[in-house]
Amino acid sequence: ILSDCEILEIPAKKFLEVMSYDFQLSRNIIESMAYKIRRLYHQLKNTSNSIRLDKQIASKLWKLSKDFGKETDEGIEINFNLSISYLADMLGSKRETVSRQLKILSEKDLIIVKRNRFVVVNRDNLLKYFRNS
């Protein structure tokens, strides 16, 4: 879990019983699961060896900035501590390799790397880098 959250636990039998009486709830659950499956598919596609690591990192930082970003003078800061080691684990790569690729993205003025913090200078430019280069 990357940010504060609460976990709700409902016994499966009770949940199925409620779903049997509420069509809209059942529909919303199915739509939510379909959305999560699509996201997992995209994550699998983006973490395969078919995409260069710099693009994988750009994609991951773009998504994190979208979900957890806060506006700063420098750009969109990902608003939680994220170490290079943890980012490497997310991508299934070595920390040293991710660090080298982050340096390249930083030299291209796409991101700013601070101690356990990342700032996306311009989300549109990062997205273009991921899609085009």
C-alpha cells in the first residue's frame, strides 16, 4: 500500500447475499473488476522485455504522478516516499540499472530525482517520451 487507506472486510456469504438483492451493486462490481483486469493487462504489457526500461520507468512515473501527484513549482511531485530500490522492484529490474535510466530521464529534464521523491517536470513531455522515443 503506497498511501493511507482503510481495509473493509465482509464475509463472502454476506456479500453474495447483498449482491443477489442489489443489481446495481453487482453491476458496479463487475465493471470495477473489468477495469482492474484491463489495468493489469497494461501493467503486464509495460513490464515485459518488449519495452525498454527507460520507457517502463517513464510510464510508471507518469502513472504515479497521475494517481499521487501534487502540484509544485518544479512540476508534479509524487506525494509519497519512493526509493529507487522500490521502483526497481515494481519494474522487476536491478536498482543500479534503474538508477542509470533515471539519470538519463533526469538529464532530458523529464524528471527530478530527490531523496526518495520524484518530480515529473511535465507530464505531457514524459508521456510523449514513453510513446515516441
